Amino acid sequence: MFDCIIVGAGPAGGAAAYTLAKRGHSILVVEKQAFPRQKPCGGGVSPAIAQWFDFDFTPAISTTVNQIRYTWKLGDTVETEIATPMWMVQRDVFDAFLMEQAQNQGAQLRDGTTVTGIEFKKDHWQVNTSTEPLTARYLIAADGATGPLAKWLGLKQSKLRKSLTMEVTSSQKYPPTFEFGLVKNGSIWGFPKANSYSLSIATFRGGESKNLSKDLTQYASQLGMDVNVPLQESALCLWDGDKTLHTQQAVVAGEAASLVDPLSAEGIRPSIFSGVKAAEAISAALGGDANALENYTQTMQAEWGADMVWANRLAGLFYRFPGAAYKAGVKVPAATKLISKILCGELRYADIANKAMKSLSPF
């Protein structure tokens, strides 16, 4: 009987495992894929995550950037310096590194193991897997946007949006770029790594585009990149309103909790934040706090969801009038600096939302 079983070894699961194991709890992480595993992802990470840990992330960082470029239909370029360099990571390396830190604290990992069902047994959870049943007093569902645990726990589901990613080997140093205008109700974003460049595409409002693969390959081709690489499909679980994130002796974290930023598609930082907060709640519950899991839901609503309300409103305005929004917002130097601070975790949308909405209101 473990204190807690965590399903999923991504950023949320790794952060939760580290936090709980460091507090002396017995932890088992169950991951369906063999580690390290490839994960389609842009790989931009705010260095703000370092505040929640006491180890150095340097070995997991592929490169750092201190500039962001914005384009409108490949032109009308805006470039801005960012005060705090952003980290660029390969997810197979980053996720494995975070899990290794958890294992160093005593957490156990069973990769290549599929969870086939869960059952609550009076005072603990039984997690049925492809190999054997496992038991724990508490459960953290960190199995990603397409994982089944949130549904099995009876918690509200969000609509998934499709994202495509291509990883292009490149010695040329392209800056991190956000392209608007080529994709209706969405964008293309590209992040550099040490020896490659990741390009991702998605829509954030309205119906799903049927041209994502065509738009992404055309964009890469226009940049002079090799497009003879596979496109990797993944799902985005955008924040779409506050949800209950806990139930009887269980919580959901990461993309399973629908925490992805609906304007920028940032997902790693909120996943890690929720993993840490979920672990703190489980630890408190193990210590006898009857309200700990409810407090987790309230904490995520107050410290992340409240700001995503503003992100959602800004996304609604931006993607309804993208051309005007680009001119009134992105092209204003002060605005681009503020946006970069949000991406780096130095500002919240609430700090700029009123001014941004007033700037867009004439349109």
C-alpha cells in the first residue's frame, strides 16, 4: 500500500512525485510509455518553475533564448528582448530528468505499464494495470489531455483541440517565433533547441481547422526548412472555466485538469505548478487535514484559473479581430515586453488585461 499512486510521468506527475517523496511519503508513478519517451511539444519553459524546487535544472535545458519574434502572415515583424531568458527543452530529456530527481528522493517508477481501471475500496484506491493491481491511499491523475482518469473519477471533461508539431534539424539559429494571420482562430509557434527547431500549430477558438498540416508544412517551407519530417499529433486541453479538481481521496493535475493557457498555449508551467500543489494537498491529507483536497481545487482556481479568465477574454478579442489586435497590441513595443513577461511568469494577465482591452476596444 503506497501513500499515493501518480498516473502519468509528465511534468505534473514528476513534480508531484518529487514533492511528495521529498516529504517522506511512499510514492509510485505509473507511466504507460517506456522512459525516456518522445513527446510532441514546443518545449518552451518559464524559468519561474525553479522557485518550486531545490535542484538545478541546467542538465535538462537544451538552450536558452532572450528574444521573441512575432510575425503577421510572415511579415510585419516585431522582435522584443526578454528580461529573463526562457528555457527551451526536449521533452524526453526534461521529463526524464524531473522523474530522476523524484526517484532520487525515493519515488518509484513503473514505466511501460498501462492503467486499465480504478476502483475505490472503502479507504483506498486500487489501480488496475496491464501487469497487476496496485493500491494506495491517495491518487493523482496526471495522465495528460487524452488520459481516461479524470473521466473515471467522474470529473468534468474539457473539449480537446488538435495540435501538430514537427521537429526540424537545423544548424541555423532561428529565434522563438509566434506567427499570426496564417491560421484562422489560431497561430503557429516555433522554439529553437540546441540542434533543432520545433514548429507547432493549433486553433484556439471555433471549429477545428482541416488544414493544419498543410498550413504548418507551407510555413516551414517558406522559412527554408526541410519539411520531409513526420508531423506529430497531440491534444491541447485549454482552460475553459473553473472545474472541481478533486474527489474522494484523488485529484487531477496537469493537462488532465485543463490548465493550458487559452491565449499562448503554455502548458508546462501550469502543469508543474498543479503537480506541486496537488502533492502539497495530498501530503496535508495524509497528515489528517480533511479539507486538503478541496483546498487544492480552490488554490488552482485562485492562483491559476483567476488569471486564465483574463487570458480567455483576451484570446476572444484577439482571435476575433486578429489583424487589428496585432497592430494595436503586438506591434506596440511596450505591449510585446509585457507579453514576454507573462510568458516568463513575471506578470499575470490580470496586470495588463484592462489596458489591453481598452487598446483593442476601438476595433
